[in-house]
Amino acid sequence: MTIGSRFDAVSPLDSRFYGGDQATYDALHPYLSAAAAIRYQARVEAALAAAMAEVGICDRAVATAIAGAADRVTPEAVAAEEAMTRHDVRALVNVIRDNVPDEAKRFVHLGATSYDIVDTANALRYRECVQKAIVPAVASAVARCIAIVEAEADTPQIGRTHGRHAEPVTFGFAMASYVSRLGDRIGRLEYFSRRLPGKLSGAVGAYNAMGLLTSDARDLEQRFLTSLGLERRSTSTQIVEAEGWADLAHACITTLGVMANLADDMRHLGRTEIGEVAEAFAAEQVGSSTMPHKRNPVSFENVKSMWKAMAPRILTTYMDQISEHQRDLTNSASQRFLGEILAATAYAARRLASSLEGIRVDRDRLKANLALTRGAIVAEPLYVLLAKYGHPDAHEAVRRLTLEADRTGRTLMEVATVDADARAYLGKITADERRILERPEEYRGLSVEVARDVAATWRERLKGVLPE
């Protein structure tokens, strides 16, 4: 499929999301398309021939001929052959054989089983997809978060727990959490993509066929995998150990989860009643087919929706851990969808980065919302200071004062300063402590320091990964 024919696609990933955005399509197509799967399998067949030549099973000229034929393989030729063979890997082998000299034909795919090729090719293309497409996309989102943290490290914001006002933080501090979480996910994506294993151990994983060709089949396998930059596990069956796929899928789903959490927070902060942030809205963009005034956070909502679509698929990768004895085919269809999880992760990261690039932070609304409870948020520092200076039951005393403030419409400090019990201890506090009680927006703990430290730490840690 080309991007121009996306309207023929069945999956919305192709027709609307990654396939509907040229840049994302260009980034992912070399690794995740059906054509890419065939090209990587052909590349692995060439590596097999090269490894056999290295240990003397075939001549180097034979390996060179096979590599050349593999490089010229087209998806169309393989598809035409598969229509007859009803077997995808054998179709690839036949196409390569048809394009090498007679003396090389017998060495194409010699001793290998289909999943020596399929699993190894998938490990290779998924690793390269993560490293060259997904990590850069997530890094762009992290870079935008870092920029927001640095710009808003000092901007007061009311912290919220359970959807209710809690204690003041800063907007930069709130965003710093996502810098740390997404930065950590980049590390997980890189780690698990590097650990995807390949194999060259034959139909049951015991090197039966390769043992007829060489005295050290495991050495041949190691040479084969080393040339591709892949790991070898201590054992395999007809397929590689399934946990590598599950680990990578889990890293993708949790990365999507962090991005969905961030998108959801931004969506809620953009509610009409809150209005602390707003997603960028293009001049010609339409928010509703009937309400001309609507400016919906469509990109943030899309990111969360993508996570909802992909998160349940982790169960499929868990179920693919189960394969009877040395192999059954119950993962042959389901495992093909792993590429969609990778595509969705890259797409969501690119869309999130774009949304954050144009986000508007309304500092006036942040300030107004912080003051919305008329100083009730001073309850924590008030109770702590009363306890500090000797009050035997400060929490309960302040709790009663908050009820009185609510009942009378006065501020908490107005009630506290005329309360005989509280007043006896308030006289002991320092001028700086009184300033916190009078200006609760300055009761921000280490928000500013943490925000700046996190931004600086992750800029350094992700150096070479973050876009310039």
C-alpha cells in the first residue's frame, strides 16, 4: 500500500492514523509494512548464506550470489509465488533460488526452518523500528515536556488529588513527572528492543539439520546472529522464546499509558471551568459540525483513545507465550499484529509532541484557580505549624476550623486568628512561617527545585536522543 491508496485499507491505523500522516508513514513503512517484512526476511537469508560461507559449507561466491538475489527480491514476486505454494517463507526461498546460478540453488535456506528466518527478521526490523522511529518520536515529546518544565518551573498551580484542590505546586513540577516517566520508557524501549533474540536452530530448536552441515552448529548460529547484531538465547524451540516479544509490547503499552495520562491531564486542565491550558487550534480547524464555537482538545483525546485501543492487546502477547511442545501455530496470526502496537506508539508520540508544541499556558487562570478555595489550602501548613509549636491535636483543631470557615464564608486564617485555642500557638510562629500562611501560593515545597533538576537531569541523560 502507498499513502495515496490508504482509502482502500481496512485498518484505521493505515487509513486514518499513521497511514494518514506522510511523515509518520515514511518513518514506519521501512520496518512495519508487509514489504518490509519480506525485505528483512530476504536480508536474513543472505546472512545465513554468508555464515555458511564463513564456516566452509559453501563458497563465498555462492553466498555473494544469494545475497545479490535476496537484495533484488520484490514483494510482488513473493506474493505471486505464495499464491502457488501457500507458504510465505518457501515462496521467498523459491524466488531467491530462481535468481541464483544452479550451483547456488541448493544452499538457499539450507538447514533452516521458517521461523529461523521469520523470528530473526522480526527481531531485526522491530529493533531497528524502535531505535530509528519510535525512540526519536518519544524523545520529541520528552523534549517538548522539558521545554515546558523549564519555562513554567516557577508558575504556581494548585495541585489536585482525587479531582479536588490539594496543595500548591508549579506547572513545571507537574510536567516534570512526565519528563521522568517518558524518559524512563525510552530506556525500556531501547533495552527490550536490543534484547530481541534470533535463532538458527532448526525445526525443533535442537540443531538437527545444521548438525549435518557443520560440526559446531551453535558456532554457526552465533556467527549468523552476530552479523545481524542480534542476541542468542541459550535455548529455543522452533520459535524464539516468546518473552522478548511480550517485553517489547509491554514497553510500548506502558509508553502509550504515560502519554495517555499526560494527554488526559492536559485535556482536563483545558476544560472550560479550569482553562489553565489550551491545545493549539488552527485557523481553519473546525471543532464541531454543529457548534461553531467549539475548540476541542482533539489531539490529546486522540492520544488517549489510541492507548485504549492498544492496551488490551498486551493480553495477546501474554497468550502467545503458550506454544505446545516445540511449537504450534496459535501465534502465527496473532503475533503479526505486534507491528501495529509499535506503529501506534510512534504515531501517538508524534501527535503528542505536536500538541505540546502549540500548547498555551494561561498563567492568569492558574493563579485564579489556586485562589479559588479562598485560602482553604493553607490548612496543611497551619496544622503542621500548630503541631510544631506544641498543639496536642493540631489536625483535628484545624479540621474544625475549616468547617467553621465554610459555614461562615470567612477564610481559614480569619477564623484561626480569632480562635482562642489556635491563637495561643500562632503567636509563636516566625515571620517567614506567617508569610506562608498569608500567601499560600508560595507554599510550594521543593516544586521549583525538583522541576529544574528533572529537566536538567533528563536533558543530560537523553543527550544524543533528544532532537536539537
